[in-house]
Amino acid sequence: MPELPEVEVTRRRIEPLLVGRRISRVRTTGASYLFLTPPRTLQRTLRGRSVSQLGRRGKYLIAHLDDGRRLLVHLGMTGQLFADGAASLRLLSATARASLSPEEQRAFQPDRHTHLQLEFAAGGPRVFLRDVRKFGKVKLLGADEACDRIDPLGVDALEVDGAHLHAASRGRKVAVKSFLLDQRIVAGVGNIYADEALFHAGVRPTRRAGRLSRASWDAVVAGVQHSMRRAIATGGSSISDYVAPDGSDGRYQDERRVYARTGEPCRSCGAVIRRRVLGQRAAHYCPRCQS
């Protein structure tokens, strides 16, 4: 699932292809649970509008339109937001990979998983939203409309500090990794960067959040922000479906210290990386470097 770094990389790279361009045509697939706003409403309302600003809140992208409304986009587990010219095997179904020649694979053509297509008045590259599993979300909001998806979100992971998490964790018996995944407390952290952050902090994911000292929370925040900033700098983590808007893979997956490395040696001490299940989520850690 794209986490804050992947969404931020997407925001930065797709922004020049959206901001200031007037939408001339909107194509969608049929109504589904991906569309919180009906596709016909999107087609009618977005036509003629332009994006004045592209923001981010946690894992959500927020396109501010010139009429004051906002378009909310969440990439879910397999969402991909990209433009004409992007080329990647990750943008093709398994059937297409098997049936197309290498030359044909280089040119993306919208398929049944391409749920939103934006065309622009002055021409230029189209922008696509593709999502194989349709766990992403698209919603049109009024200028001041409340939203039960973004309003409850906690402090952004790149802005949170140890004092906030220390105060919020008092009396909590939940494991520290589960605590970090609670988007109402800190927005943007998912499985990958929770595991990586706790490794850098030297904290086991199974420790009770309420028992961590202020110093430990400072270390956790430093770990979160170090791993996320490094991931943004390297283009995010392309472990499954994620690609940048130009079709390129991220490179942070090559720097992972613990996430999805069960049974492999720790790159710091050589101990075998272990895996535990916490609240239906896998947690990866080094038994020697983390206590």
C-alpha cells in the first residue's frame, strides 16, 4: 500500500502536470466502491475546471480546484496515478504482460483498471488513475465541506514530534507498532515505515506504547522521519504495484533494514530478522538491535 513517502513523491511529480491546466474531458469506468462521488457527477463537475494547488494530508492527495472545491484521491492498496508516456510492467495486467511484445509493453494504453482519465484543453499529457483492486477512493468535496476521511486524521508524520506521541500514548496498552498505524494519532505511517522507524529507534514493535519514555518516543519520531525522508529522496518503495507518475520504480526497497526480510541477516548485527503478527499486521524486527 502506498504510504506517505509514495504519496508525496506522486504529489511532487504529478503536480506540474495538473496545476494550471484546464480539464476538457473526464473519462471514467462505471460506478464502484472506488467512486465516493458518482462518476457522472465527476464528469460533469470537473469539466472546465483547473487545479490551482495539489496538496497532501497523510496518505491522501487533495487537488484544490479553481472554483473552491476539492478532489480527494486515495491510492488504496494498488492505486497508480501517472501520465501519458509512463512505461512500466507494473502498469500492465498479467495478461497484457504475457500477450504483448516488449515494444508494445512500453506504451501504456488505458485498460479496464484505468478508472479515471483527465484530458486538458491545451493538449499535452493525459493523467490517469489506475487501480486493479479498487480499494482507492475518489471524492469531490465542497470548499468548506466536512470529510470523515481527512478531518479525523492526526498530525502528519513529517510534522509530528516526540512530545505529542508521548502524551497521546499515556495509558495505552496497545503495541507501539499498532499505535503508529493509527491514522487518528499520526497520519501517513503504514507497515513499511513503522517497521523501519522502530528499527532505527531500537524499539521492538511489540512493546506497549504507554510504557515508552519521552526519549524513546523522540527516537521513534526520528526513525519515522529519517526513513520517510530517505524514501522520498529515493522515489518511494516499489515492492508491489507502486510506480512514480513517470513510470519509474522507487529505490527505497533496496535500503530496507527489516520490513519483509524475515529470515535474512540483520544488516547491522547479523542476527536473523524475525516476524510477528500484531493486530492482523505483520511486524518485522531484529531481536538484537531492538529491545
